[in-house]
Amino acid sequence: MISSPSPWIPTLTLLLLSLPIIFFFTSHILPPPPPPILSLPDELDDLTLFRRAAAVDSHPTHKPISRLGSTNRKPKIAFLFLTNTPLHFAPLWERFFNPNNSVQIKNLYNVYVHSDPTVKPYVKPPGGVFSQDRFIPAKQTFRGTATLIAAARRLIAAAIIDDPDNMFFTLVSQHCIPLYSFQFVYTARGNNVMTPEVKFENFRVGSQFFTLTRRHGLMVVKERRLWKKFRLPCLRPQSCYPEEHYFPTFLSNVDPDGCAGYTLTRVNWTDSVNGHPHTYYPSELSPELIFNLRRSSFALPYMFARKFSPDCLKPLMEMADEVIFRD
């Protein structure tokens, strides 16, 4: 006797055939899982680093420079590069830091790099001002998370510990370029040690890339209370950028009168995609673009600009001496 086929067989067959389709649409419809928060070992490493930095200025042998008119050694600018890709514009920055191998300028700055060690291929030091010893011990970073806040704080702490003459801290990314010569940037600091930082009231979006005084840098590495809130995962990770909120929120609360109302880095948010600003490509580059990017409605012009594609290096180098570094 031949038994009739089970009515469940076609249903099971259809279900099995549908599984790949279900998995495909689920992965594209449901939001991706949020990246992990800072691990406890990383948190403890940072805490040790920040305590070392906080103790530097209290050391009896340390005599910090208090003002630009001081007769002590000249204050230095610490340039903090936060990157997770190769430093495509290293040759342009090399020209910025070392015009004609000026010894005088070399005594006015320091360079520090936080490079995500998990990115493949690993960001190799390109040499020059970006030598191996300029790369600080780094941790993994995720866009739109507190890991970028932690990375910026590591850079500030490392610069504070490394050189007591570091009086100013400028955070830039691998997509940033200078818009003026180093000498112009250095002398544009003014005479009252009021470097530009993002000013706002209570909580609002600020610039991820900033310039801080040493006094504010020490406040940042000592801070604990606000960090405990910002390190928590966002309720809506797709539209959350704590790295743009933490520093201006903290500084506006502890020293609102000590913050300027503008940033030094020009960003074009026209046609932004997924929270990324406009990216400039070689076809858009011209002397007129550089001049326009410098213009600001605030007290000082913009000194840096982002975001530029890696293939912009060649045309930027071609106009470096005659346009960018000709103040």
C-alpha cells in the first residue's frame, strides 16, 4: 500500500527555501547591534594615564608657562591626530611643520597620533614628523561612540605628560588639511591665551575637532562625573555622536567664560551623507576654494578644513607653497 505524501512536506520545503530571504531582509531592515562600550581593562588603563597627566602640573619641579608674554620658554602647540586610516596628507603636514627645515619652528610644536590598532592594514608611521615615537598607545574606536572621546582624552593626556611646554592642544583627523602656514597659526593665537573652543549653553552639538588650552586639557583628563554618563550606550545609536557633545558640554559647564564661540576647523555640511560632511575631491580644488574655506564670521579665520579625499594630496601639494602656506 502506497501512502499519500504528508501535507507538511510542501510547507516545510517552502519554509526552508524562504530562510535565506528572511535572513537577507532582516539584516537590511533591523538596525545593526550597537558597538561595545569601553572595556573595563581599557577604562583602567585610561584612568592610570589620566592620573599621571593630572599629577604633572602639581609636581614641584614643573613650572608651567602661564601666559604668552612670559619670559619663559615659548609655549608649544600639540597637534593631536585621531585616525583609523593611513595619514594620506602626511606630506602636506610635513610641509606645514617643516618649511625649509626651520629649527625655530620645530621648537614650537609637538605631534601625537592615536591610530586604531585593529584597522587592517595597520596605519604605519610615514616617518618625518609622524615617526614611530609620535604614535601613542591606542585602543579600538567606533564612530558615534564614547570610544572616540576616550581616544581624544588619551591624546591630551599623553601630550600633557610628554612636554610641559605644550600649552595648546589641537585635535585633527586624517581628513583635515591646514589652510595657513604654521607661523600664521601660531601667531594667530592672540595675546590673551583664549584659544577657540566650542561655546554653547548646557548641552548642544559642538565640533569634534577642537583647540584647548593646557588648563582646559587638565580639566578634561581629571573629569569623571560627566564621563560616566557619556560612556553609556546611546538609546538611538544611528543618530548619536557623543564625541561631538562631550567636550563642549563639559567645558561650557565648568568654564563658560573661558570658551570662545567658534571652532578653528571648517566643515561643509552641504549634501552630508549618514552624518558625514561633504568630502572634497580633486576636481573641486582651486586657490579660490582655499581662500573661501579660510573665511569666517568670527574673530579669527579658519585654520584647518575637512573633509578631503586621499587623492587630493597631489593638487594640494602643487598649490602648497604658492597658496596654502603663503599667508
